[in-house]
Amino acid sequence: MAVEVGRLLSVPDTVGTARWFGRLRFPILRTRVTGFALVVALLLLWECSARLGWMVSQNWPPFSLVLTATWRGLWSGELAAPLAASMARMVSGYLIGSSCGIVLGLLLGTVRVLDRFVTPLIEALRPLPLPALVPPLILFLGLDDALKIFVVAFAVVFPVVVSTVGGVRDIDEVLIGTARTFGASRARTLLRVVLPAAMPSICAGLRISLSLALVTTVVAEMIAGSSGIGYTILQAQYGLRPEEMYAAVLCIAVVGYLLNMGFVLLERRILRWHQRADADV
Amino acid sequence: MSAFLSVDAISKTFTVGKQTLSALGRISIEIERTEFVAVLGPSGCGKSTLLQIIAGLIPPTSGRVMLDGKAVTAPPRDMVYLFQQYNKSLFPWRTVLDNVAFPLEIQGNSSGRSVRQRCLEYIAMVGLSGSEDQYPWQLSGGMQQRAAIARALAAEPSVLLMDEPFSAVDALTKLELQTLLLDIWAKHRLTVVLVTHDVDEAVFMADRVAMLSARPSTIASVTDIALPRPRDTIATRESASFLSLRHGLLDTLLKKDRPGPTPDEVRVTMDGAAHG
């Protein structure tokens, strides 16, 4: 079960570090229920602090009101529409960025000349904080979807490139030699041996990028927005409608959680061979 | 007309920084079709390097390898190199069946019977039936090596190059696999070059044993192994001719590493024994 909880935090506890250090005596405490209990307790605290006047502020509505605002927003479409728009941008940017990242990573990892040529550029661009890029990019791409998709793709590409290159470099030369002795061409070797062998590492990059994509989408919509969930949050804040503001934040939190969970499930399917192999060692 | 597989004055020099290291110095050997040749040598003598050059995996510094009249410049379709590290050589993301299917995918060889059917035959041949849907990590070392052999056979090579194939499996499995491989070799009329440091293995399996000297290696001697076939795991090893061949090879191999005892030293020891 320690592994299960570890997976939720996106880091499989394969070595068993947490299991060894933090062994709990009560089996009930080792289940996933414990994690949810803390969330529920904090939400209850929120509810009580607002209802019972522990915290008096116009901007601190009880959680139950936030929940109803969320429900209303989703049904009326006031929340659902911007959420859908944000998701569409995020997914487009993520798909574009991650596919570019994988292709670029495979090339950089295998073609040495290209690596010498391109890596310095990547290293120079990588530390750039994305929000800083948005204003100049507006001049070229406008305020619409093109800008946001580009920014998201740009944010996604780097972790994927770095992890792909790392994965490719780590491949044992015996695997490559095996492909060669069976007469596999370079292209075949790349697709049938290098890509699957680097997959565990690529997936790690893809997972980091997934949360990055969500963050970037929301930030981009806040800086240059006329729609989307990030814009909704800002509008609710300006309009002093805290319930709606928190409702939008809640939506993002839930979406982020679900995306990560979906990714972990998908990854577990793709990398079934890898996780079991790890557990065995 | 030269031999089926001929190694012609191969040498290999590695450059590490400013230092050059001569691993192989002019090695020549001719191997006939369906012959089983073992290359024996102390560890670090460049046996694997030689085998990888024959396989077309690394280029020689000088000399050339000819297979069936054609110079080997890249891994030939007809030749498969079986890596020593079978556990690293199997594709961990593929089941046994899919590993065995790999050469067929590469050759685009899906005529006639289904690929699956053919793979299952190769898997049966190495005694792995029932394990075809397992992943490599679910198999023991010996089973992994069987899977690697099945995959090599699926490429339908005429030459099998094996780099210490049984050095990492347990002693009993080793005996089983040696017999299995001899069966396959005879049945498929393969040409085998086996690199090993195990004198026992070389004598038991091969038609000829080529002994390498220490670096830069040259061929120190070639010994014909005229033991009758099929060879038996136990009986062959107990025969007088096996023991004498083994004795001779082991003797040369050990003498190369350290000078043998001088007559004086021998006398002292014998005196000591007499007094004690």
C-alpha cells in the first residue's frame, strides 16, 4: 500500500524507502483513506472557520457555498465553458509540445552532431520563466488560442526533451548491438528498440510536463486573456465574487488531480513490463 | 577458393586519450561450413573483440573478415551474434514470444505460416514452451539464455557467434544448455564460433579449439578435437581422449599466465614432502 500512496504523489516508491522509515502499526492508516481524511478535515476546518466566525472576511465564504457555486457554474456553463476552453488549449499545447519533445529528444540522443549544435540553445532557453515570454509573444501571435497553445507547448517541450535524451543515453549498448546483429536499420532500431527502451524516462518527463501544462495554461490566460478558467478567476476576483473565484480554483485542482491520476493509470499500462521488472529487482 | 568464414590478418588497436592499446595482433583463421570452432583464451585477451569484429559489429583496424566470399563490413543477415549478457540483450518490454519475433519483424519475413506459429516452434526447440507469454524478468538466467538462443535461431542464420554464452548460468544449467546447443547445431547445420575461457566447454563442444595468446592476441595454437559425436554430457567428459585434450590445453593456458615451476623448485617441494 505504501507503493499505492507513493504513486499518487507521482513517485513510485520502488526502493521502499518510505516503507522502511515510516512503517505504521495500524493497517487502516496505511490505506489511501488516510490521505483523503486529511483533505476532508481541512475542508471541514474551512467550513467551520467561515460559518462560526473564526475568520471573518468577505473573501472567505464557507466551502459549502463554494461547492454550490461550482455546481451552478458547471450547469449554467459559466464555469464549464471557460474550463472546456482552457482544457482544449492545454491538451493541444501538451500534445504538440510533447510530441516535438520526444522527436527532438530521440534525435539529440542519437545524433551526436545535432546534440553539439542544439543543446546550448536549449540550455539557454530552458531557464526562461514563461510569463516573461508572454508579452513579447502577444505581439506576434495575438491574444488568442495560438498564443496560449504555443506557450504551453513551449513549456512542455523542455522537460520532455531532457528526459528523452537522458533515457536514450542510458540505453545499454547491448540492446543496440542486438538490434544491429539482427540487421535492423537505424530507423527501425530507433522506433523498435530506442523508443521503447527510453519509454520509462520519457514518461517521467511527460508526467512533469502535464502539471506544467496546466499551470502554464492558467497563467497565460491570466496575462493575456479574454476567456478560459484563468481569466475567470481574475474576473471573479476583480468583481469581488469570492465563491466563483474559489469555484474556479477548485475546478482546476480537481482537473489537475484527475489528469495526473489518468496519466498514472495510462503509464502503468504502457510500462507494465518496467514496473514489474523494477519490483522484482 | 577460400573457406566459408575466413578471418584474414585481423588486428585491432584501441585509442584511449593519447595511449594506444593493441588488443588483437594479426589473427587469421579459416572456418568451414558447419564447423564448430571454440576460441579459448585468458580473460582480457580480446576474445570478445575478435568475435564482434567477425560479427561486423565493430570494424577491425586492419585485415578483413570474409563470409561466403563477401567481405563483412556490417552485420550480415546470415550471421547472429549472441551476447554474453543475455539478460541485457533480451528486450524487457517484449514477452518471450515477441522477443523471438523480433528478427522476423526486421526481415519482414511473414510468408507462409504465421509468425506466431514459427516463433512457438523455436521456443519449443529450446524447451521454453509454456513460457512464451512471460516477460524476460520472470525467467531464470538459464531460461533467459534459452530465449536468447530461440531468438537467434528465428533469424535463421547459418553462422552463430557466441560470446561466453554459459558463463553466467549455474553449473547444471550450463551442462544442459551445452547439450541443447550441440543438438541445435547438428540439426540446423550451423557454423558456430564460440568464445570461452572454459577449457572443459571448448573441448566438449568444438571440432577445433583455437587458443589465443595474451594481448596483443595472436592465435597460439589450433587443436583438433577428434572426439566422436554425438557427445554425451557425462561419458564424453570421462573418456581418456577428452581428458588428455583438456590436460594439454589447460597446461598451455596456465603456463602462459605464470611460468611453470623450475626443476629446482619441484625438487625442493618433493624433498619437503619426503621430510614431512
